[in-house]
Amino acid sequence: MWTERILFLDAEALVIDKPAGLAVHGGPKTPHSLEDCLADLRFGFHRPPAPVHRLDRDTSGCLLLSRNPKAHKRFARAFEEGRVEKVYLAVLEGLVEGEGAIDLPLAKDSSRERGWRMVGDPSGQPALTKWRALRQDGGRTLVEFTPATGRTHQIRAHAAYALHRPVVGDPVYGRPAPAMLLHAASLLVPREGKNPVAAAAPPPPSFGAFRDAA
């Protein structure tokens, strides 16, 4: 399974095309996660790799793992300092045109009966997302998102609150469906003295007609 999902591999880094439906970390309600598969991703190393960041369970695409502790610290710092370039693709419910930037701080809200979610809040954490509409089809729009920050549910919340068009299949900010159409399409992590970690993943089959337009 994993060999065909390897997008980048060297002595420091491993980037996989994470399938939708697989959580990165386990928990009380998550009996199976990527953490259960790390031993299969050693590729000759004694130490299993470690996820540097996370993707939501139902988000597919580029996920960076470190192959040693020193590299992990450097990669984590690159994320914290906003030096990592990430591009996402999402299919939104409804029609969207043009391009722009969403500057909407986000905060966690646990007061709702349906469970926690992120909400727009002036006192929340800064969250900035650039977006560009790529194609419309069947009353939906394929949109490219480039987040400048890495808040929880950032793209999902910004699509719903700022563009008023939730991601197709989003069970929190939109309507549930067999698949949530949000995909981490590419990742670029700079490294001092070395070529950057660069990877790209094509959208999964669930994107349907939008897959060829990405």
C-alpha cells in the first residue's frame, strides 16, 4: 500500500500521499490511525518516521514525516515560522469566481450541541488564506487554497464563513457525504544547504470531473 504513496524520500524526510479516512494520530474514538503504520514506513531505518504536522482525517494528500529527531525539529520550526508553502484543492458547494485573500481569525467553540468547531472570532488566532477559483461544473467550484497560517480547520472554516461555500462533504461546516473533497496537493519545505523537500499529489478519484482540471 505505502510504496505507491511515497511522494518524496531521503535521509531526513518522507512525504506520503495520505488517504482520506485515515487519521494521523490515534485517540479514544480513533482505533486505527497512521501511527499504527509508522513501522511500515521505516524503509531501511531502525527508527520509524514521525509526522511533522497533521491533516484532518478526511483530508487526503501531502503529509511530511521526519526520519530523525534533528530533522524533525528543523521541519517543525519551518512550519512554526510560516516558511512552508502548502497548496490545497477543494471542491466547494455552489459557484465561486475570481480570487482573493481571507483574513479571518479563528477560535475553537465547544458550546454547540453538535460538538466543537472553529468559528470566526476577532479575538481568535490570526488566520490568512489566499484562494483562486479554477473551474465550475455542476453547481460546484474547484478552488485552490494557499494558507499562510496553519490553524485547525482553517480552509474548511474560511470556505464556509468567508466564501459562504462549504467544502463538499464537510460534516462540520457543510453537509456530510461519502467523501470530503479537500486535498493537500503540494508541499515545499525549505532546507539550509540542501534542496527543499518538494512533493505533489494528484487529487483522489472522489474529485470526479474536477480531478482532470487540477
